Amino acid sequence: MEAKVNYIKTRLVQQVLTSHESFRGMEVVHSDLHTPKHLDGFMSAIHQLTLTVRHSASGETSTVPLLVKVMKGDELFRKQNLAHVLFPNEINIYANVLPQFDAFLAEAGSELRATRWCPRVYLSTMGQFREYSELFETFLVMENVTPRGFRTGPRLDLDEAHLTLMVEIIARYHACSYALRIKDPPALDRLVERIVPLNFLQDGKVFFESYDVVFRLAAERLFAYVDAVPAELDSERFRQHVHTLRTKYGPNQSELMQKFLHRDPTYSVILHGDYNRNNVLFRYDDGQRPVEVLMIDFQENRYGSPALDLSFLMYMNMTPELRERFWEELLRRYHRQLMGTLCAVLHCEESDPRLEPYREASFRAHFARFALYGAMVALNFIPSMMSSEEEVIEVSGYFEQDIHCEGFRRCALAMGGDVVNRRITAVMRHASNMGYMDVM
């Protein structure tokens, strides 16, 4: 571990200084590396790197707060969790997608910049770094935006203000793909070609091994709960939908999930891929109202339906009560921002025939075909987000040790108890009532 720390504080720091223009003429006086426990993730470690730099001409010193994101685990752990796909795809977003979006927006005369929707990135690289390890590695060095007032929001449930900020920024991000398709299709195609497909099934076999396990266990938990509490199946339609989910897909939930990855020549966009509360940072005003949001953690980015980003956010972070009164309005706010961004970038009116496919009725029909994706992913993540710290530590330990072990299965089926069971059932009930489960 000491060798890795030294590599980050020396060789990696030098790469940052030589590769980013903001450090031109600077030299490092001191570097400090700290690894906070609260930043530790399932698959990555995030180090806080604080540089004290001096301008060689003026002699002035300044402090630069950074974060360094690296992969965790041995070769087997990384293989089971598709680290060789997830981390290079994230590097690609910062190294290619966001800069290309920026160049396109600038050429179009827009003041929008995609790189401003994320913390500033100083280095995004991947490959073999023998002084660090013998494995394939990725390094992402970005601004630590905590000093600018950005922080994580509520643990799970978001209010209207938080949700609105999140749907508006993801709408602007999605709009870049649509605008690029309209103005320069080959440029979008080149970006898409760089994305390594992140499938659930590939060549008829399970591709995303860890997700195959967790989706199977999430469905198993739902079925066990409604069997024990049949009153939860409170309509014939919902009962039939759950029956279809159980009998048609059963332990093969990856088969259903793969269907949602269908690429559409009109609607597919470069996705965030894991658009959830814990993958954004909020800045608040003096009254603690959220006023700005930044996106982080693009590891699961894909090229697919915008509904994958949107439905996951909405099912994961809205209480059942808020869904009842705010679901339709939140979709409207997303769509207004999407169309407004397209009009601003393309310098046109909403009546422009090029925007015909993206008008609200067409968008809603498309969304309905893919929205079950978000409900299914929420079944997996809600238990962890609603459980105690001790339960999360336990299941994380099993996850890193062996996702096939009995301990992981036991935690996945029980953590959070009936509070979680009621919440995930409410998610599926809403998807049933909205007609989103009809696609099965």
C-alpha cells in the first residue's frame, strides 16, 4: 500500500502538473494524501490529495484540493464486477465525451459547457503502471469541490427542489446527444463507438456476473414478501404483473434487463448510467435550499434510452407519496429543459420539424417502454440505502469477498426488514399502475 501511496504523491502528481494547463509554471511544494472512510465505495477507493504548489515566476503558493479515484480489489473481484468495462468507460466520458460536447456547444455559439456539469477533471488515464501495480489500472484526478460548498444530499429521499435540479441537468446532458445527432451524426457515432458495451447478457451468457446475482436476489425478495403478505397485491393487474415477472423471468432477471438496453436510432443518448442521489453533489444557499448540482461517477454509462437515467432517479429517490403527486410534473420539468436546451443549442423554435421526435407525447410513449428498468434497479439498491450502517458494512464485506456466498444472499434478502419490503413493493405497484410492466 505504501508504494501505491508514494506513486500517487509523486509520479501521478507529476502527470497532473504536466498534462493540465492550469498547472503551467507550477511546482509542487508539498502533497498530502488521505483516504476518508466515508468515500470508500464498493468498487473504487477515493483519496483526498491536497497539493501545495508554487508559481515558479512569482513565487506565490496556493493549495489545490483534489480527489483521486482508483479501482479496488484483485483480478477476480474486478472480473466479476466488470471493472475492465466500467472504469475505462468512465475515463472515456471525461477524456472524450465531455470535451467533445464542449467543442460542439462552443461551435454552436452556446454558452453551455458540459464540463461545468461535473467537478473539474485534471487527469483521466488508464493502462499499465508497473510502479503502482501489475494490473490494468485507471486514474481519475478531479477537483475536490467541498471547499466550494458542494456536498452529498439526503441519504435517500429527495424533495421537489433536489429532484428538479437533477432532472434539469441530466436533460441538458441528454440534449447534447440529440443536438449532435441532428447537426453532426458522424461525430456522435464516433463517441458511441468508444463506449464498451455494458451488457447484462452477451452471446447468450451472463455478462455482468455480480448484477446477475443481485437482480436475482432482489426479485426473490419481492416474491417472498408478496407471498407472505398477499394483501400487497392489491389489484388483479398488479398480481398478474408480479406473476409474469416470476414465471417468465424467475431467476433470469438479466434477460429482462438486457431488453432495456435496446438501442434506438432516434432516442438513444450517451447516458450517465447510474443516475442516483449518491452520484451527484449539491450546493446550498444560506437557507439550505439546493441551488446547484454536479454529476459524478459515470462508471455505468451506456448508449441507450434516456429513460434509463430518468426512471432510476425517480424510482430510487422519491417516496411513494411524492410519486403520487409529483411524478407527472417531474417528467414535464425534464422535458421542458430538454426542449429548451435543444432550441438554445440549435437556435430554433420548438416547432422546428427536426425536434418532432422529441415532443412531449412521443417522449412519454418512449419513456413508458423503458421505465420499468429504473424500478428493477431500485429493487436492488433501495435495501442498502434504507438499511443501517452495520448492515451495509456486512453486505459490502460479503460483496467484496464472494457475491455467491450464503452470507451475501442472507443479507440481500433480509437487510432493512419489512420497511424495505414495503418500499420495494410500492415501487413495483407504481410501475404496474402506470402500465410500465406491460412491456414484459
